[in-house]
Amino acid sequence: MSFNEIDRAQVLAEALPYIQKYSGKTIVVKYGGNAMVSDELRHAVISDIILLHLVGIQVVVVHGGGPEISEMLKKIGKQSQFVDGLRYTDEETMDVVQQVLCGRVNKNLVATLNRLGGRALGLCGLDGGLFSARKLEEKYGLVGEIIHVDARPVTDALDKGYIPVVSTVAQGEDAETSYNVNADTAAAKLATALGAEKLLLLTDVRGLLRDPKDESTLIPELQLSSVPALIREGIISGGMIPKIECCVEAVRSGVKSATILDGRVEHSILIELLSDAGIGTMLIS
């Protein structure tokens, strides 16, 4: 037997206890960034999700679609505007957000999962009152803060053997409108409502680094109690703050662990969940 075959067998043997650990449990994957744009990475992520589903892990996918929204706005001659890192969403932009997220992006993801052997079902936050929100602040326009999650559409889909694929548009509770909601926040809120075992946020960075210029300074595991000090020291800063805060909220609310994972690494989901190595930064209570 060649070394390569032995190596493969060892990888599978290493995965067994992790498959046993997560079998029957719910994993929420927030999917976005480069992993959505690159064909190779998209294929790897979708293959990972299907494999997890086939070994008995309940996978829920929550997705964004920022680049696709920006592209569609450009086509209609509208400039994308951002306030504090959030897309300013007027009524016309909200129409585009809803069409792109709930339509093209969601259905393309569902179709790809089904084509590669999965059983996916597309949902948006409007379906069955899944996400209810109120306006975050006037300066952001129709950007919402999720105030209630009714997870039944997702649990119903899981019970019937589907992989739910959820787009992050919410129903307004304070006005007759839809709201654009942050996909990281939506994934954390949904993971909490589902009592998920794990939340994975796919991003375009390695994880939390002590030195942003040195990838070898990755912090592999982080306890919630350490977060405030790291924010004060400036180690957690900029766009990493809201991601860490989402993870903190999820873990504090009952999700066993939350990991910020590098979506630029092929099969990062399988490496994180089914191997001794693990990658990214995992937050635990």
C-alpha cells in the first residue's frame, strides 16, 4: 500500500470521532466573502457542506451577497454607499438587496448544492416570519436589527432532511418594509435560536491575529472573558470587532462554540470540524 493511501486512511480515521461528536447536531455556517466569489472555493465549501450533511450533521447555511448587490446597483447606475461599514439602504437599494439576496444568490446556491448531490431548500428571513427586525438607526436607512427569530421554517426543513439556505432579509416589526440585516449577526441569532452546537463565520482573514501583519500570530482559542482586554489593547479592532461580538453573543446564549474561519482556504470547514488540526479562532465560554 502506498504512503498516499495510508495517509488517506489516517485522515478518515481521524475524522471518525468528530463525525460521532457532531452527528445529529446542528452547525450554522455563515457563508460570504471570497469563498462566494471564487469558483474553486465555492465548490470546496459546497462539497464540505454536502459531506457533513451525508454523515448526519444538520447544516444550516446563512449567506450574504455584498459583491453581487454592488454589481447590480452599478448596472442600474446607482452608487453603493457605506456608513460605518454598513451599506446605506434606501428604498431603491432595498429592492435590489431583496431581489439579489432572496433571488439570484440564494437560488444559485441552492441549485449548486442540489447539482452536487445535496438536498437544499432556499429560505429568506421573510419566510414564516423567520427574522423580524426594527430599524437600526436613521443614518443607515433600511438596515435592521433582528429582534426576534422564529426558527420553525429552518427546523421544519432540517426535519425533512434538507439543507436550509437562508438569505438575510428581515420583516419589519416597526414599519411595513423589509430590512437589510448583517449576515454575521443573522447567523449568530439563528444559531442561538436553533441551539446549535457550533457557529462558523467564513471570512477573508485567517482568524484573530495578535499582529495583523503576521499570520503566525493566530489566536486559535479564545475565552469570552479575554475579549474585553483584547479590544482595549487594540488586538481586536476594526471589522473584527463586530465578528467577535457576534460570536460572543452566540456562545453566551448557548451555542457551544463559534469559530472565525478563513474562507480562502479550500475545505476549511472540514479541517475545522473533522480534524485534530482545526484552523481559525474558536471562541468558547
